[in-house]
Amino acid sequence: MSEPELPTLTGAQKRWALAAAALFLLAVGFLGFALNTGVMQVFAVGWVALMIFGFVGASRVAKGDFAHPLFKAQVMLHVVAVGLLVAVIIRALK
């Protein structure tokens, strides 16, 4: 049985997919930290769940195009979540 040929990704698609993967790994890492320390557990679990449903839904609507505006918006939404998380951490350390 032969594997189906996958289309090659453009540079923009690779960059947005890499950004999404990096944000997902950051969220999973924060989830591990939250579960280990007991700090912000609800946020950590909710963030990972939001990422899974958001990225899957966006990639389905975009038909696998990682450079689609909906997928880009999903990535930027999670960049904002990282910014808010950093702001909360800075505020807590002051």
C-alpha cells in the first residue's frame, strides 16, 4: 500500500506551523509546571484545551493551509495569552 503524496509547504506555512507548535509546547510545559506546583491549574488546563480545539477547528476550516488568516488569528490569539500570562507573572513577582 503506497502512502498518499503530501503537498509541499510554502515558507509562510512552515513559519506559522512552527509558531503554532512552539506555542503548544509552551502551553504543555506550563501545564506541567502548573500541575506540579498547584499554581494556575485551571488556566493551564483550559489553555491547552483551547489550543487543541482551536487549532484543529482552524485547520479544518482552512483545509490544512497554515497560512490561512483563520489559522494565523488562532496563533495570534495564543500569543496574546502568552503576553497576559507574562504580565500576571511579572505582577505576582513585584
